Amino acid sequence: MATDSLKSTLYRTVLIQLAAAGLAAAVSLVQRELEFALAVLYGGAVTIAGTLIFAWRLRNATSADDGNKAAVDALELYRGLLQKLVVIVGLLWFGLGYLALTPLAVLIGFAIAHVGYLFGRGYAPRSVRRP
């Protein structure tokens, strides 16, 4: 039940992030040039990569069958957050440093796709009180 909820929330969040980044890139293409729009898409892709890395780690935490479940969950959560941070910083460094993309455009795409977290909230199953 929790894994299904996590999966549907992940799909919804990634779809919202894709739509937001795509819409921002389309608006950028109309307002600016193609290079700016591609940089906006790259910023959105960085956010989506971070989301997928964290969701993968979170899924591992929910599927782990260990005697010390709470400690394993907390460790997987922190490991996922650290991996997400490393991936995001690495991809931003690659895009801004090596590819020399427009920093404002990358930041716009990153921020707009990150708003997908606000709209991709999932259903958290609750336990039912029994008499």
C-alpha cells in the first residue's frame, strides 16, 4: 500500500515537473532564443534527476526488511538526501561550468520544476482505528 502510494506520488511529481519545465521552456522560446530555452530545460532536468535519485533511495528504505527498521529508514533517508544533493550540485556544475549555459535560464528551469513538489503531494495511507 505504501509502495503504491509512493509510486503514484513519484509519477505525479515527475509529470508535473516535466510539464512545468516544458511550459517554461516554451515561454522562453517565444520570449528569447533557443539557447535560453534549452538551458531552462536543463535546469528542469536537474530537478527531475534529483527527484528520481531521492525516490529511488526512499523506495529502497520502504522495501528493506530489517530488524532495526527505524534506523534503516532514517539512514536511507539521509543517504538519499546526500545523493540528491551531490547529483544536483554535479549537474549544475556541469551545465554552468562545462556546457556554459546561461545561469539565469538554468536557475529559472530548476526553480520552476522544483515547484512541482508543492503540487505533487501524494496520499498518505492512514491506519484505521479499530474498536
